[in-house]
Amino acid sequence: MNYRFRWYDYVIFALSYVCFYVYIARLEGLPLNVHVFFSMPDWIFLLVAIILNVWVLPIPGIHPRRPAIDKGENAPALPARQGLGVAPELERPEEIAPEAPGEKLGRGLSKTRKGFIGRIAQVFAGGTDIDEDVMSRLEETLVGTDIGVRTAYRLFEGIREKLGSASMKDASSVMRVIRQEIAAILKKRQSWLELPEGVRPFVIMVTGVNGSGKTTTIAKIARRFIGDGRSVIIASGDTFRAAAVEQLEHWAGKVGADFVKAHEGADPSAVAYDALEAAIARKKDVLIIDTAGRLHTKENLMEELKKTKRVLAKKLPGAPHSILLVLDATIGQNAIEQTRQFHKALGVTGIVLTKLDGSSKGGVIVGIADEFDIPIHYIGIGEGMDDLEAFDADAFVDALFLEDNGHEAGNA
């Protein structure tokens, strides 16, 4: 700690050790000059030594010290006094301006932009004409990205078809077409999660493998609803994973949602049933149910999820009204296979793609949007509670093709 000591602090510190020495000397019977000072009891010397030591040390609550002040050229100037007898008020640090939505999304997609669009742009590095060799490298690059082989070939054929004219043989033209094709794919899947009139409670069943970010995503969605004035109850149906209930309960309390839980190992469908009863009795607007997330290849997991879905429908016709699949962007093309398995078993009605800020494989969202007729509701671009954003295809594409200099790639 950078505390400012004055000269007399060192003198006091030295005196404390003199007293320690006298105390030890008297205990050991060492010879000392006779003086009235040394005729005092031994414990007096020990007590004085301790007091002097404590006085010098910068212990909070006992003897706090002011931090050292930078006296150099970069030292901030103190503000002037506001009046006689009034201590000068330190100016508050200048508040950081909130980040614009476009800037936040652009920052969140920086790794995906480099790992996806950056790789495609490298094909045209050098400014050479677009010949068959360049198109062959483009095809190979698209197949090597995380959009999936099927989507890669579909995207490539669309590019080749639109670049058939001789006038479109430069890199900017190709990038512009790629941007248009990706925008068209994503635009079809943009759909925000909204509560229909007359449905109360609106039941959301959240699925996904362990580690995909289900727990925090549930909390973030609940927070959005609560911020809109809706009442929310959260149920922990993932009773197989250790500490899953406690984690979700913590987040529910943090966002201000009611919580329904059961002991570890309880029947998940029974937990969902009890939660729906509680939501109806308490007249809640939204019920969000967490579900087990063991490996999607386990048939018993899918059967358990199907059972939970049936139990909810039996208790409340039409429930669950939304089945959200939470996908981890860092797993790349594996997210496509997870979508296929969960959709086949449950009929997924919406997708949340998380951890885009920490992944260079976020291009998988294009493959998911192309292969499945499932709306994309939210994307996660950070760990903060406000970092779950409603999916906006236009804003997403703008951020995806944003160059480091602030200009948009693919524009003429």
C-alpha cells in the first residue's frame, strides 16, 4: 500500500524497538544503566512498545493514513474551495458514457468477425481479379468455416449465380454479395419473444446441454420480463446436476423472481408440474422452467424432456408455450447437431445463442438459421445481465461486417 510516512513516524518506530530491547534485556538480566526510567515494571516497556508500533502502522480503523500524493506534472489539481470554513469537495470522476448498442454488438462479435468474415476476406487479399482460382479458394474457405457444409455450398452457389456477369469481378462485389446472402438467411429467423395477450402464465421450457449457459440465460430472460413489469417465477427442473438448484435459486433471488425447487434427484416433470400449479395460484405472468442438460445423445434425457413437456400440456393446455434451446457458440458446428437432436425430440420454438463474445465460431448462427426453421430470439455477447440482446438480423450483419477502421466491409 502506498502510504505517506512522515519523519517522526520513523522516530516513533525506532523508540518502539528501544522499549522492546529494554523489555528483553530486563527479562534476560542484562546490565543496564540505573535510571528512574528503567526502574518501572517490565510490562510497561512491552505495552509502550506495542502502542508505538500500532501508532506507526497504517491499520484501518486505528490509525489510517492518507495515500501518497503524486507531486509530478501528472498530478490532478485540487478543486478550489467553495467558501470559508468549507473543505474542498473532490470532483467526481467523469462518468463513462454508455456504450451505444451498435458499438456493444460490434465489440461482442469481434472474435467471430475475425474468425468468419476475416477468413473470407483473406481470400481476396492482394486485390487480384476474381478468377476460377480465387473462387475455388473461396469455396474451400466457406466449407472450412463453422456455418456447416450444407450452408457453405448453398451460400457459394448463390454467390456464383449472382456473380455471373462479367462486370462483377472484384473483391468488393463478392463481399457485398456474401453480405446480402447472409443477411437474407438471418432475416428469415429474426423473431423476438413476446407474450401473447390472454396467456397467463406464459410457460417457457428452457433446454440445452450442460455448460451452454442455461442458468444465466434464464436469469437474464427473467430480468428482461421483470424490467417490462411482468411477474416471473423460475423452476429448477435440472435435478440431476449437482448444485444446479442452488445456482438457479441464487440467480432467481438476484433478479427478483419467485423460485420453485425440489431436492436433488427429484422427478423433473413433478417439479415442473408443481411450478405450474404455483404460477397459476400466484397469478404469475411468466413461468420459466430449467431442464436437465446431460449429453443430447442420451436417449433417456430426451425421454425425460418429452415427459416434462407432456406433463405441462396436461396441466395447462397449450403449455409449454415456448421451448427455448440454449446453444453455446464456442462449440461451432456441434451446435447444429444439438439443434437437430433437440428439435427432433421436442419441437424447439426458439433459439438463444450464447458466448458469442468469447468465440470465433459464431458464424454457426448462419448455418443454424439456414438449416432449421426456428426463430432466433436472443444472442449473448457478454457475461453481464444486460448482455443478452434480442436478435436483430440487420444490426447483427452490420456488426459482423464492421471493419477495424469503423467502416463496413462489403460496401462499395
